[in-house]
Amino acid sequence: MKDQRLDHLFREYHEACESPDPSATFMPGLWQKIEKAQSISLAFRRWARSFVAAAAAVSLIGVLAIRLHHDPSGPSSISYLEALVASNSPDTVELLDASHTESWDDVELL
Amino acid sequence: MLVEFELIARAQKGDSAAFNQIVQAYRKRILGTIARLIARPDDVEDVGQEVFLRLYFSLDQLRTPEVFEPWLYRLTVNAAYDYLRKQRRRQESRMADLSDQQVMMADAVAGSKLDQEERRRKQVREMVDSLLGAVSEEDRILLTMKEVEGLSLKELEKIYGVNENALKVRLFRARQRVLKALESQSTGKTGGGE
């Protein structure tokens, strides 16, 4: 019973809220909104492009600055083993000597 | 479909004349749906323009012209939902702006101008609006689309992207809440009359 009443009310509601006729300003108003949204989007795109360009330029300058101050005879131009041999460090000799020890009994405590 | 698929395809490619034709074909239907969804005649055109604005910027996301109508209804539902949410936030302050006397005077002026039929329509609108106030904005829209707009479950399934059973459950619950509101309204009236 209540279900039927509700259905009837919904039908009446559909009739009571007629589809309004669009006013004469509907289409011009819509295009105005579209153009406004487009101009905002365009301004944002321009800003984003300039930001990306500026960031790229800063990165390029940074890379160039690093290259210019880079010393080609620096430690990074030779391998680790080459550097080890060249340095002829006393630690290396001690390690080599220790490896020649025959047993741990030979090692004298100081 | 009120327009040819070819017209939609042209609008998708950025043809403004084609887009204009689509708006002109659908605007009355969409404005009618919005009028029943939001129940505020003064704002119907604004929400309608919002729907077509969203359509303009999302047309390129439409995969096939065949799903154009559910897509347009989905945009309508979303715009109406956004409007109702904003409206709920504004409602309290707007009511506070008007004094009781102003409200009564406005009603009296409006009432004197309305004829019998219009009064009856106004009464129905107010009654259903207050009944639909018993459910959330989402359920109000869903219920209106089904019961007032007469959309089928299949159509709603396409619009909401939710399966039919989930929609049935949600509709049943929303309807039960509205029925309960109707019952308490009737009881209140009967109680008040005695």
C-alpha cells in the first residue's frame, strides 16, 4: 500500500518538475565557460613548459660546471688495483708477509 | 540516441559545430533530469552548463560513441551530486540570512501568484524533496534516476559501473528509508490533525 503510494508520488513528482526550456543565454554562457576553462588550462601549460625549460637549463649548467672543474688525472681515471700498486703502501707488504707465515705458532707475540 | 555516432566522432576530433549540435539535441532532456535531481529551478541551467562543460573536456576519453548516453548521464549524476553537496554546506547560512518574517512574506507573495494546479505541483515537489532528504545525496540521485527518471537497472549499471545486484541492494535500502520517512510524515500529519 505504502509502496504504491510512493510510486504514485514519484510519478507525480516527475510531472511536477517539468523539463525547463533552456534560456537564450544557455549556449553563449556555456561557450564562455569553455573558453575560460581553456584559457586557464593554456596559462597553466605555458607556466609548466617554462618551468620545465628553466629546470633543464639549470641542470645543463650544473653538468657543464662539474665537467669544467673535473681533474682528468684524478683518482677516478685509474683502477683500484693500479692505485694500490702505485701507492706501494706498507700495509700491503705486511699483509703479504703474514700470508707467508707457515703456521700461527710461528707468530710471536710482542 | 538523439544524435548520430558520426556527429559524436566529429565532436571528439574538436569540431565545435558538432559539439553544438550535440548540446542542442540533449540539453532539454539533461535540464529536465537535473531539475528533478536537484529540485532548485534557479540553478538548473548552471548545473546543465557544468555537465556540458565536463562533456567538452572529457569527450576524448570516450572510447566508443555507443556508450555516449550512459557517459552523459554519468556526468549529469556527478554534477548534480557535487551541486547537492555544496548546497548542503550553504543551506544553513542561507536560512540564517532570512528572517522568519521575510520567509513568510516571500511565501505569501509567491502563493498569491500561483494557481491551484501550480500549488499542487509545488506541494508534491516539496513533499518528495523532504522524503528524499531522508537519504544521502548519492542515494537520492540513484533513487531519482530509477523511480522518477525511469531508467532501467541495466542503464544504471552502465552509468554507475556497478553490478546490478549491488544496485538492487542499494536501491532497496534507500527506498526503505524513504518509505519510513513517508510513514512518519503521515503519522505526524494524522497526529497533528487530531
